[in-house]
Amino acid sequence: MEKDDFKIIHKSDDISNVLNSLHKPVLYSIVIIDNNSFDRLEKLLDWFSQKSQNIPIYVLLENNKTKYIPSLVQAYSNINFILSTKELNEGTKINGLAAICFSKYFLLLSTDTNLINFEGELLSKFLRDQNKVAFVCPHLINKVDEVMPTIRKPDFNRKQFEIKQEMNQDFTQINLYPVFGYAFYNLEIFNALHGFDEKIKSFDWQTLDFGLRAWLFGYTGYSSPLISYKLPSFLELVESRNHDADYKRCLSRVLGIRQHRGRNIMHWNRGLINLQKHLVKPFLSEYQVDYPSLIKIFEGENKI
């Protein structure tokens, strides 16, 4: 991410919120990635401007929306608008918004989503009480009002790295990573993990990599019915991960370490990938669990 990747084109003029934040940090904000039509963007902003008047909102506009900027600023003076100055991958966009918003937590949406339920105060309390939680994922509902499975669990079957998926339950469960990046994030932990890896090209690999790093470095992630989105254009979730450079970059950090007698050691998995040691060695001391231990965590009780 470069400084000139983003241009702040309008800051909310709510001076009272700015002054209050000097004495009391903003608890959470909402960040929205614009990746759909202008009509979808307008409908989403209409809803938020009515329902979330006291919550800071940051919208990252695609660089093909410049002609709409004057009308957006006039209609939604309480919303912060940022323009991406060039084509960026999704992880870079989210990192850019996280660097701009000033709150303890942030909720990530896109113009592909409708926010159905968001218990912000309860979620904030959950993250405060469980101080190692990096993210809480929403339940995702498709266009025919069915809940889509977004629980992801790590597996290792016949020497193959695998991700299992399960249906969400009506309680808070541990979850490996935020599908499509949608989640309520702890900003401090997000920054400690350096956000999404921008050198990974595929967003599906970026989200998996982020969740794996969070868990392996001692943080946790959940899915909760306290948040739910509707994806009105989706019938099912499709994630695509090819075995390319992204595969090696992500899995080197995951499979390149083992814990032995209380020590973290480099581990060469000859049958799966060529380990990129430079991605593992500098962070060897930061690993709190290794991948086999992580699988055991997910095999245990996961109800909260």
C-alpha cells in the first residue's frame, strides 16, 4: 500500500464527534468497499445515513465513480469518502480503510451486501471481554433467504492441506477466517498482524492467510448471529484458490513451523510445498501454536 493509492475527498464535518474522540475513543466504525453499481451504493448509503447517524462511516469509492463525487458529498455530508486512485486488490483496499478510520473496532461491508443485523454494543463487549479476538464474522444470507455455510475449519488429510466448511449454528462459534473478508475487526490486532498480505494476489488466499496468521500468532476468530448480511445477488459462496505463488506464500507460514518440546522450529514439508524460509524465520518466536495444534483446537468444543 502506497500513500498515493488513496485520496480522501470528503471528511465528515461532524466536529462534535471529532472533539469527543479526543477524550473518549470511538468504539466502532463502519467501512464500506464500493464494488457495485451507483444505484446499489446510493441505496446502501441512504440506509446508513438514516440508521447510523452517530457511527463514523468510511466509503472507499472505485476510481470510475469520480463523476458522482459532488452529488455524493452533497447528499451524505456525514459520511467520509475516500477514492482509490488506481486498481487495487481487495486486501489493499481494506488495509487502506483500516489506516484511515479511528476506532477500536470496524465493521467491513461492501456494496454487494445489505446489513440485516448488527449488535454493535454486544459485539464490542465480547471483544473487550475476550481480548485476543481478531475478528467476528457475520452470518451470510443468500438471495432466497437461506443462510450460507461460512464456518471454516483447518484440516490435513492424506498429506494435503484442506479447509472444511460447516453450516453456521445459532450461537457464537470459532471460525478460521472471514469469508470474503466480511467481519467485525479489532483494529489493534488487525494492525499487529499488518492486515492483509498485499503481496498475495487472490483475495480468497488473502482472507485465509489473515485468519491462519491470527490463530497461529495466538489470536482467535469467531462467527456470530449478532451480525448478519444479506447478499442479494448471491445464491451460494464460491471461493477459488489455485496452487500458485499465493499458495506457497500462505502455506509456507502455516506449515513451515512445528513446536517441539516447547520450542518453535523450522519444518520442511517436502511433499507439499517448497518452503519459503524468509517468510517464516523472522517471525518464528511469534508463533503460539503450530498447525497440528490448531487442528486440535477446532476439533474441540467451539460453542460460546
